[in-house]
Amino acid sequence: QVQLVESGGGLVQAGGSLRLSCAASGSISSFNAMGWYRQAPGKQRELVAYITSGGNTNYVDSVKGRVTISRDNAKNTVHLQMNSLKYEDTDVYYCNYRVLYSTYDYWGQGTQVTVSS
């Protein structure tokens, strides 16, 4: 089992910045990916960005150039630095941990990000 604890959500004005963090604990694999997804009411959860334990990253097109994902493998922590936030970035953001090449997949409880226009 893996537990995920998220922090850093909140209310920000358009153009502002937020930094989300997620700490994983429990049975951590050396080969994993940690990332962030977001979901609006009535919509599917979508990937924002992920980073593997080897440092490979992937971003959804809508956040490229504005968002940077990073991780500290020693602390099993992932960070999502979001700049130039837009109203449409308003969502609940969920941390995800998955073991590569397996079906093990865990989710955080979600943290609200609200961008005021």
C-alpha cells in the first residue's frame, strides 16, 4: 500500500502561481511514476503532468510552458509548480502514484485549485 498526502492548493488570481506537493509513503517501488491529474465536476479526470523515477516527464499541452513538475526521490515527493494560472485551471487536483509495468495505482484525496478571473 502507498499513501499520498497532498498540499498546496488554494485560491489565486489569474496570472498568479501555486505550488502543489505530494508526499508518498508506504511500499515505494524504485520504478514508479508520480504525477498530477485534475478533474472538474461532471468531467473526466485528465493528466496534467507526470514524472518517472528516472526523471522522464510528460505534460498535457494546455499547461506546457506554464507548469513544471519535479520530484525528490529521497523524500518520495513530487511538486507541481504552476505559473501564469488561468481561470480554466480551476479544478480539483489529484496526486497519482503508480508502479511502472504493473497495475498498482494510487490516488491522493485531491486538493482544490481555484483561479479567480
